[in-house]
Amino acid sequence: MTAVREPVARPEEARARRRQPLLSRRRLPYVLIAPAILFELLIHVIPLLSGVGISFLGLTQFFIRNWTQAPFAGLGNYRRALDFGGPIGEGLLHSFLITAAFTVIVVALAWGMGMLAAQLVNSEFRGQRWFRTLFLVPYAAPVYVSVIAWSFLLDRDNGALNKLLGDLHLIGDEPPFWLIGTNAFWAIVMTTVWRLWPFAFLMILAGMQSIPKELYEAAEVDGASPWRRWRHITLPLLRPVTGVLMIILFLWTFNEFNTAYVLFGPAPPSSADLLSLHIYVNSFVNLNFGLGSAMSVLLLVFLLLVTVVYIRVFRVGSDRLAA
């Protein structure tokens, strides 16, 4: 019998076969990342570009059915928003100042409480893990559940806060209203700090655990007090973590909407008129979508400028920050 020989592959065919796995490996990352890019476009990029486009239109309640017929307003919405002598611009400026003060206080308190809690549980003691878990409860709880719970705590007649202040004899016979008037500002500050400080605690604690213990031991041998060890070892070595943490807390707090909306609804007191809620009222309560979009674009530009300046000035993410 004559043996049947298998056909010998030509050199060109062999090279083509060797290329196929290489080409598939090159395409695989793009195939895997394609769904994420698609959803990013649908959820963020396209709505962002649509909002910028709407800011140049006179889109009000009269054009909701057919918004493509809304007249072109050019920079009119931006001029109205930035006219601080008019009622719209004056209201926007007032909301901006309230939000700025709110952000500074919340970020400072959240960082301070996070630092204090991280310093506490970073040392070894009995029940350390339980304290770490307990400190993370406000951050793990759903936002709406947390804020609704605070709305009950801040109730004038039956709230736990007024009851506690009354037992400590810090208030008179007439308990204060916390959700109206000037006290509304402090109500939203307390609620937001309670929600955000565990995140600061988590990041600061992670940074502390990366600091070599030998540094503290050597400083203690040299007679350095706990304050000096914290001032000259902990704080400098936590600068990279603090730099990132501050910008994250700033962006989250300046854009805060959920807490204000759940506490006060679409008609917040003047002292708690945060910028995000102010933009929401102009857009979806007053039904002036063009003006609301212009305010949103101005807020976006402001946050981008602050972020870029902050990163460049404090060298966030660079090696020089830790130097």
C-alpha cells in the first residue's frame, strides 16, 4: 500500500496562521473595553454635551413638547446667571456663597473626625476591629436612609437632638427649629459630616498603616511626645493621602444634592440653598431648562478650574508631594 503524505503547508500559510493569535490578542483589549466606553458615552458624555447645547437655548416650559423648536438664546442664559445685580444672578451668588461655606466646614470637620478616629484605632487595643466596623456604618448605610433618620433626629418636638440638648440644659423651654430658618444650615452640615467622615477615616487609616512603626519607636526613644510624633511623622507622611482626600471631599461636598433634597425638598430655606439644589429648582421646578443648564455648565467650569489649580499647586499624585 502506498502511504498518503499530508500536504505540506506553504511558508505563506504558516506565517498567516502564526499571525492570527497575535491579531486576536491585539483586538481582545478593545473588545473588552468597548462595553465600558459605550456605557460611559450613554451615561456621561452624551448627557453632558446635551446639557451644554441646551444652555444656549431658550428652553422653557413652553417648548417641552418640542424642545428642538426652542429659540437660540446664545449667551443670554449665561448673562442672566452672572448678572449679580438681577434677581437670578443674586440668587445664584447667594447659593454659591452658602455652598462654599458649607463645603469648607464639612471638609474640615470630616477630615478632623476621620483623623481622630484613625489615630484611635491605629493602635492595638482590645475591641479594635469592632470599633473599625462601627465607624464605617454611616458610610455603608444608604444615603436616603441616613438622611431620613437625621430628619427624625432633628425634629423640633420629638427629635433626639433637642431632647439631648434639653437634658444637658443647653436650650430653654422653647426648643429650636432645625429644619427651617438659619439653623437649617447647621442641620445639613451635621448630616453631611456624619455621612462623609467615615470615608476620610478609611483613607487616613490606610495611609497610617503604611507608615513604618520603626519611625515612631525611634522618635519615642528620643523622647518625642505623642503630639510631636503626630506633627512631625504622621502628618508629613500622610500628605499624599491628604492631598487626594481633600479634593475628593471638596468635589463631593460642593456637588451635594441628596442630603439637601431629602431634608428640605424642592423648597429649601435660604440658609441651606445649596448650589446643586438651586440649579434643580431652576430647571425642574421653574421649568427653565436653558437657564438651569447654563448654571450647571458654570458649576462644571468652576470645579474644573479649582481641581486643576489644586493639583498643580499641591502636586497631587506626584512624587514631590511626599518629599
